[in-house]
Amino acid sequence: CPRRLASQTVSNIVSILKGVYFDLGRNDPWDPCLNVGNPVCSSEVLRYQRGIKKEQAQGHVLSRQAKPIFLSKLSIIVSHIDTLLSQQISLRERYLFLRDRAFFLMQFFAGDRAGDLGLMLAQEVRQIPSGSGLIVTHTAGKTLQGGKSNTFSLPSCPGSILCPVKALKSYVAGTKEMSINLGCGYLFRPVNESGLVLEQALSYGAIYERLKHYLLALNIFEGETPHSLRAGCAITLAAKGGSSIADDIM
């Protein structure tokens, strides 16, 4: 059906719905007989997702690409977060602002998938001995299976509000002040309404809602998703003369 959303977009929405039920205490699996669990994890939903993916592939339906977020809009988002951090805020809000700023900048400059970045472990990030940046060895993600890993560097950008290294260090320092241990486990974590930081991976749905929240607050939302940061990274590399953008991003 040409009026249907792209299959990947549907998968993202399903992921968001799954997180909503999870936050309400409806964990998987789904039991249709007892009507308990997470209904988004039902076999019917999974069959529907596979069905539309196959249908669109056979019908040569082109997925609508994510609207890219470039450095100009990213600067506006980061400046907004910096302003919020300078105000009187709760510990929960401070954690969210520090985490979101580090996540957005790290995703843009790494060209990583948001879902994969949410699975990143703290012990996978190391500082370059010279202090000029960070080395990341990514071991979990969509294309990282069977012992595969992806190693990349994040250079420091002194004096720039868009420095991913500075943002990540500020995030880690802030969590220490809040007595949150990021020594091991997931680097980016969700937080519940009471302010408790959970020892769980940060989902795509959670970071999508945070990005949309900032864009709406700034009145600059144009349908972007977390994948927009990855798209912006790829196009920026291409504009700067990257020889093999697909390989660079992968």
C-alpha cells in the first residue's frame, strides 16, 4: 500500500510503543490467553512487520529518507541544552540534559545508529593517551554480530560547544556528582519519573522522544528522527570530499 509508512518507520514506532508498555510495567513476553505482558511483543505484530517489509520490497516502495540534521541545527539544540543546564533544575533534569547532549554529539560525529549507540558499554570507551580524544570499540549493534566489532575515534574540538569529547566527559563527571556509577554497564541509561537512573540500555524510542522534545521547544521540528543525525554526518562528510562515504559510515 503506497499510503502506508515505510517499513523501517513502522518498526521504529513499534519500538516506541513497546517502550511505553514497558514503562507501564507490561514486560514481554505477551500471553494472549491471560492478557498479560507486552502486547507489542505478540506474534501478530511481528508477522505484520515482516509482511509489510516483504510487501514494500516486492512492490519497489522507496522508503522516505530521514531529514538530515546538520551542524547549524545541532548547534541550536546544544546551545539550548547549555542554557537549560545553567538554570535551577532538578537532578533528574540535569542528568537528562547532560546525557542527551553527549548522546546527540557522539552520534553525529560517529555517524552511528541511535539504537546501537544506546547499547554501548562504558568500558568500550577509552581516552587516547595524549588526551586528544577518545577511542571507542563498539561490540553490539545491528551489523555487529558473531564477534564483530567496530573501532573508531572521536577527536577533541577545544573551544567548540559541539565537542563530543567535552560533552561526554561532562556527562560522566555529572553522574559521579550524582553518585551514579558508570564504571561499567551501559554508557547511556534511561531514567524513570522519580529520578532513578536505571541500569538498562537507552532505547531508540526514548532518545527519539528527547530529540523531538527539544526541536518542538525550539519550534524547529521538521519531522526529524535520531537517524537524522546519522544522515547529517554522512552528507557533511560527502560535502567535505570523503572518498567512500558508505564505507566511512559503516
